[in-house]
Amino acid sequence: MANVTKKYPGESRWKGWWYLLPALLVYLLFTFLPILETIRSSFYQWDGFSQNKVWIGLANYVELFSDPKFHNALRNNLIFVIFYSLIPILIGLFLASMLSRRPIPGFAFFRTALFLPQVISMVVVGVIWRWMFNPTFGPINSLLRQIGLDVFAISWLGDFTWALPAVGSIGTWVQYGFCMVLFLAGMQHIQDEYYEAASLDGANAFKQFIHITVPGLRSEIAVALVTTIIAALRVFDLVYTTTRGGPGETTMVTGFLIYRAAFTNNRIGYAAAIATVLTLIILIISLFIRRYQQQGSEEST
Amino acid sequence: MKYPWKNLLPRYLILIVFMLVVLVPIWGMFTSAFKTSTEVMEGPFSLPSDWSLDNFEQAWRVGRFNIFFKNSVIVATAVVISSVFLSTLSGYAFGALPLPGKSWLYPLILIGYMVPFEAVIIPLYNLMDTFGITDTLWALILPQVGLSVSFGTMWMSSFFENTPGELTDAATIDGCSRWQTLWYILWPIAKPAVTTLVVLIFMWTWNEFLLALVLVQNEALRTLPVGLAFFQGKYTANIPLMAAGAIIVALPTILIYVLFQRFFIRGMLGGAIKG
């Protein structure tokens, strides 16, 4: 990589700032300052309209950490991590190892289809799956009735036990193709010699998978983890269009809790506290995974 | 090395099964959009007797999808053009120009790329109110430009970092200013990177829901995803009409994806996430 950042003779050393400034101003005004303002608001009690904004210190946080609704939402987010992240990554790894390293003719066609849920608006995904799960004429229950399993033909999204896994499995549907394509692309870079040497040493397919494929895909797994975990933690659109957090609070997630606290219950300070905690969790997780990814690339060089 | 047919067959079977799991729900929704309400009850995967466009027409006019579509096009176009332009300049600053303070500026911008929209939505709502633009599409455009330049800056700066220095040095010796070097020398070879950025920002903006739900209250300013969400609340039982609406929302991103998928997949696999 060439060092092109050197300044030319007679050029101001501030040259770059002129190019950076327009983007930086827009970014500061519409993203960075709002983040700081959210943190500041979390120390206040405010309804969003009145002039009366009261400093209450950490009271919002104290309330938050003892609020069963927040615990419930956070727990649901963690369950979503299983559906959005863990299961798709396992499916992706399984498929990638089954399909193996050599190019398959016509794979581009499959790739196009597998990636499709990634480009569709989550509101549309919600509409599709509300129809799939429709208790009376949805395909899932029609199928269950046809094979004689009428007892399982329940109202999936309205059921206190099944609504959460039902919404979660929509996340699996969205993410697994992405993980699979990501891992297959990564496997093209693992050299055949590793597998050949392992075969000579008598390592079976499973051992090869654990000791060659998984470490070889380290950086792809990191990308998949960051992308899917963040998607699971900030899920909002899908819950809004499928269940609105119901029935009861069974599919309530942190993102929806923020929306409800701020724009339905007019508790701006409290909503800001939840948003601050959620942001912190997301930042810590992404930094943590990025570090794991960097360590991996340092070891391999 | 290639597979013999005997080994290819089971692999195709696996791919087909997982592809069908993705495609069958989408296909079912697609055919529903052409059906009548009674046909939907007959069976989820029966074909419509007549591929009529009545549902689309009704969604377009009665459901006001014509207005939502226009809004989505305006917002997405404005956000894509300004974000890509601003990100090209700032990416050039990071990747190729002398920039005092680079070491702290970079993480400052990186933060915007990682935070969830939930972290900014409340102050943005108040900010738009202060500016008095909650009743215009600016309330959707400006914040999304701010959020997009964060990713855009990093994407473009990694492109400029990797361009050969000889190219720009030669241009300078020939008397090009930095500005001319950017637009006459680098911009033409930046096309693949810019195309990826364009399709990603287009898709994110087109599909964006939370900001569009909160920042404009006027029904005439809704974008397609928000319009569809309200539509769903109103016509819950009318599957064909909702399916038609869903297709109107999804079709533009699917088309762009199919046309530009090489660029699109490269960006997504490179870890292009929007936090």
C-alpha cells in the first residue's frame, strides 16, 4: 500500500480538513450530537413537551435495572441472538462443510436466491410471515392439518409460548443464507494442502472441520457474529409488524421498549436510559468481536 | 479440481432444499397478490385463476402507495446522492490527504457506524421539531445522510488508501490539483467501490423503518415501509391487497439487487453492517 497521505510541497497541511468538513458537519449534527444528547437525557425526567426537565441523576438507571419489563425484553433479545445468530451460523457452517471447497457449477444462481431475504424490507418480511403463520389459511397450519397434525395448527403469533420462537425463526430465515454464502466464499481461501495433510494424518471429516475449516473461517465467522448479533439486539421492525411485543409482553424487545417509552408513554429520560444501555451493549460486543478477529489475523500471518 | 457428477448430486439436493425454504414463502406471497380473497382461502399455493392486477391498482390508488412510492424515491435519491458525494470527499481526506487529527477523527466517525438508530431517534425527533421541518421530507433526508456518511467515509477511505500512489503523484506532476486528481484520475477507477456504496445506501434508505415511522407524522409524507405497516393494521384480513402492497415495497430493492448483485454481495460480505 502506497503512502499517498503525504502533503505536497507548498500545500497546506490542513488540506484534508476542507474535504472532510461537509461530511463531518452533517455527521456531527445528525448522528454524533444526538448520541450525546441521548446520554444526557438519560439523567433527566422529561415528558418531551414541557419546559420542565428535571435532573434526577442515575434514577432512570436504578429504575431500569430493577424493571421486570426491561429484564424480560433483554432476555427476549438474548433468545433472538440464538435464532438470529447461533442457528444461522451453525446452519451456514454445516452447509459450507457439506458443499466443501471446490466450486459448484451454477452456484451463483443459488447464491442469488439464498441472499434474497437480506434485501427485502423487514416490514415486507413481517407481512410474508404473518401470512405464513396465519392460523386459519396460512400455509404452515394448512400443511399441519393435511398431515393430520391438527393439534399443532395453533395461532403461532398469538400464543404465549410459541410467539417468541415463531418470530425468532423468521430471523433464522433471514440470516442463514447470508451466513452460508459468507462461509462458502471464505472456504475458497483455505488451501487444499491443509486438508490433504490432515487426511494423510488420518484426521476424519469432523476433525478436519474443527481444526481446519473453523479456524480458517475465523474472520468470516467474526463478520457473521457482528452482523447477526447486532441485528438480534436491535430488532424492531419485525416485532412491530408481527406482534407489537405481544401477546402480553412475550415478544417484547429492547428496541420496542425504547419506542414505547418515548413515543407512547412520553418518558423521554427513561427511554434514553434504555437506549444508552442498549448502545453500550452493542458497542462492547462489536469491539470484542473485532478484537477476536484481529487477533486471528495476526496469528495467521 | 472439479466434482464428478456422483458427488455433485447430493450437494445440489442440499442447496435446493435450503433455497426452497427461502423462496417458497416469497413465491406464496407473490401469487397471493394476483388472487381474489376467496382464492386465498382455497389453498396457499394454488395459482390464481386469472393473473389480474386489480389488487395492485387498489393498493396503488386506495392504499395511497402512489404517494408513498414517490416519497420513497425522493428520500432514497436525495440520501444516496448526497451521502455518496460527501463520503467521496471525506474518504479522500482520510485515505489520501494530509489530515491532522486523523487518529481521533477515525474512531469518532466509526462510532456512528456502530450505534443503533434507537440511540439517536429521540434527540433527532426534537431536533427536527426545533428546525420546524417535521412536516417535510427533509426530516427523513438529513438524518439519514448523517447516518450514512459514517459508513460511506470508511468505505471510500479504504478505497483511496489502496490506490497506487504513483497514479496521483503523476497527476500532480502534470499539474493536477488535488480536486482535479480526485475527479479526473481517481473517480473513474473508483466506480466499483462507488457502485457498491450506492446500492447499499439505497437499500438501507429504502428499507429504513424506525426513523420514517417517528420523524414524520403526516400520512402524505410516509415512505413505503411505513405506509405498508399502517396498511397492514387497516386491512389485516385482506391478504391479496397486502401482498400487492408488499410487492410494491420489495420490488425496487429486489430489482437493484439482481442487477448489481456482484457489488451488493461484495459489500455485505465485507462486513458492511449498518448498526
